[in-house]
Amino acid sequence: MDPLGVAPAFLVSCIIFLLLLIWRRNTNKGNLPPGPTPLPLLGNFLQMDVRNIIASFRRLQEHYGPVFTVYMGSRPVVVLCGYEAIKEALVDNAEAFTGRGPLPMLDETIREYGVVFTNGERWRQLRRFSLTTLRNFGMGKRSIEERIQEEAQFLVEAIRKTDGNLFDPTFYLSHAVSNVICSVVFGNRFEYDDKDFIRLLGLINKLFQLTFSSWAQLLNFFPSLKWLLPGAHHQFSVCIAALKSFVSQRIQMHRQSFDPNCPRDFIDCFLAKMEQERGNPTSEFCDETMIATVLNMFFAGTETVSSTSRYGLLVLLRYPEIEAKIQEEIDQVIGRNRSPCMEDRSRMPYTDAVIHEIQRFGDIVPLGLPHLAMETTQFRGFTIPKGTTILALLTTALNDPQHFETPRRFNPGHFLDENGAFKKNEAFLPFSTGKRICLGEGLARMELFLFLTTLLQNFSLKSLQDRKEINLFPQMQNGLKLPKPYYLRMVPR
């Protein structure tokens, strides 16, 4: 026997043995929920479709029930399905599961400094400040509602220029929604044809697509690939660098005209907070957290709201009787001579129900951002170890047959009682739930209501396509559900 041939074979055997020991140690932590048997190193990768991770999870739900475990490489991930399981974890056990789970695609500066992706005291301070600023302060002399109302009128004027011709609503809606964020954060809006604005929107859209790409799903299984192989993550870093540069320039412009006694927008409020805590060594308010938080707001509040609005118009094209009932309610409550306001919503139950159903049925982001177990927790008879990633499959709540009578059909009645009054539905979770519920929920609700009512106050929707042939089911693009591209006409009423 050749001794030179034995040594390499023995070394390989030892390495494999050590890897298997490490694998067994990592895959035997606690009494985790059931799930498919993972392979060493690969985990359940071969049983998942990274091009449609949602469909893969739904198949596993049918086999293993509402709570199951999958292995993304060597990392266990607990998946929650259905309203009851999601509520029990994220609300009833909020403190245990309040952490933000890993997102390998993210740039380190965004992951470590922004309000959305951080944990611990930094997250608490930034979230408390952001919520207070957005909800209560009203951004100086002009409230957020006034900024949305103003942008809604700019949107109407832009659509009037189409002269009743066919157009794709994507451009107009994305610009309007992004301008609201710009007004709130930067204190000013942009013209729709502004080159800097168009470039900003292009970068945000690119980031959104990359975050939910097949490559991003692959990195969830094998994070080390980020450093070993070429791929979309390199484009992600380039986009982030460009956006950080854009925001940094705006912050510098604010510093030159900053008056701590009269903050104009979110950046001014952040600068004032930095000034206030200048002598506090534990303060989390610095340039890095400001830039990352601003980018979080753009990322979370642009594509989702504009895509939901675009889907809403498609629904109304398909169901002209719904459009007519909303316009009847607008005429009765608001009339034609003033702009809609948020006070009107409580007197417009049908419109409110339709908007909720648009969000439910559209289901734009079916999988919430990952949570993290901050401590070892007993959950439904299982043991979830500290550090375990938790995924809430929000689509399973929005389509839960125990809470929605016809989950596969568009039905505003899901949010109306027998008297036609608006009724809440506890399984309505498009913004997730618990302590990590979407920071911009209130802003998004205002935008959806004010944009839709303002458009229908001024226009009627027309399509060259037979309305019965309009397909409402969104197209799945990796982890996103997006309305299919379409054209429409808006005719002045």
C-alpha cells in the first residue's frame, strides 16, 4: 500500500468527519418544530425553489402544518403560517421574537445602523424617535397629510396632461409616492421629469428588485457566496453607495441652513436630536444612523405603496361597479370642490373596505422581514433556541380561510358588516404585526386613501381591454407579488 496515497485519503476523511460533527451540533439545538430532513452543509436547499420561495414554503405548510423548520445551509429557520401562529409568536411572545434576523444581501452600514435592520438599544432609540417624529410632530408647519394632499394634486395635473390617452400608471404613481417621502425627509418634492429624481427612483427600484431576487434567496442559504462569487450583491453595493452619497449631500445642505428651533423635515429633526445628545456617550444619533434610517424609509415606503396603488387601479378597471360605488361615496362625503382628507375616511366605509381588500388580495410582500429569537423560548411545545431566525409568511394570514370567507376572490365584504359599516379583521397583516410592525404603516395608509380618492374624484377609469378579461392575480417575481403591466385611460369626470 502506498503510504503517500493513504495520507490524503485519511485527511479528507477527517475533514468530512469534522464537518459532520459540526453539522450535527448545529442541527440538534433544541426541540425545533418538524420539517424536511436537511442534508449536511446544503440544508434543505435542494427542496426549495429560490425563484419562488413562497410556493416552496406553502408546500411545506401543507405537509408539516403552521409551524415548521427549514435549514438554510446549516442555519435553522422557523417558518410561521396562518394568523394564529404569527400572532402567537410576534404579539404574544413579542419580547422573545423582537430581534431582526440576518439579511446577507444587505450592506453592512445599512444592516448595522438603520432603524429597520438593527437590534437592541440602537433599534429602540431609533424607532422611538422615528415614530414620534412621524406621528406626532407633523414636520413643522406642514403636516404629513398636507404634503400627501399637495402631491395628490400634482399627480392629478400630471395625469390631465395625458389628455385621455392610454398610459402606464407605473411612472406617475411611483413618482408621486416617492415625492411624499422626499417631502417628509428632505422638505421638498421634485418635478416628475427631474433627472436627479429619476435617478433616485431608478436606484430604489433596482435595490428592491435585487433584495427579492433569486440571488438574494441563494445568499440566505449560503451567505459565504457573497464574498466568493460574482453576482447581484455587487450591484446592490453600488446602488447603496450612490444612494448614501445622494442622502449625504442633502444632509450637508440642511446643515448649512439648519435652525434647531424650526425643524422643517425629518433630517432637521434628526440633526436637532444629534445636537441635543451631543454630550451623551451612549447616544445612537450620528450621521451613519441618520443616512441608514433615511434609506430605510425610502426603501420601505416607495415600491410597496406605489405597487399597491397600481394594483388598486387595475381592480377598479376589472370591476366598474366598485369604482362607481366609491365615486358615489366621494360625491356624498367630499364633493368635487375640496381635496379629500383623512377625516373623510371614517364616513366612507365602502372606500375604506375596498382599499383594505386591495392590500389583502394584492399581497405585494407575502413574506415579512426575518425576526430573530432574542432568548431561548418555548413555543407550541417546541424549543426555539436563542439566535434562531423566524419567518412570518404573511400571505398565509391574508389568505387564511378561517378569517376571510373567499380568500381567493376579491371581496370588499371581508371588511364590511351586515349594515355596510367598516369592520376590522384581525388577520389583516400587510404591515406585519408586533413590535416590529412596519414603521411607515400610518404614512402608507394615508397615501393609499388620499391618492385613490383624489384620482377618483377627478377621473373615471377606462380600458380598451374587455373588463372581464382583465387578470387580477399578481405575477410572482421571486419573493414579490406584483400587478402585471397594463395601460389605462383616465377621463375627467
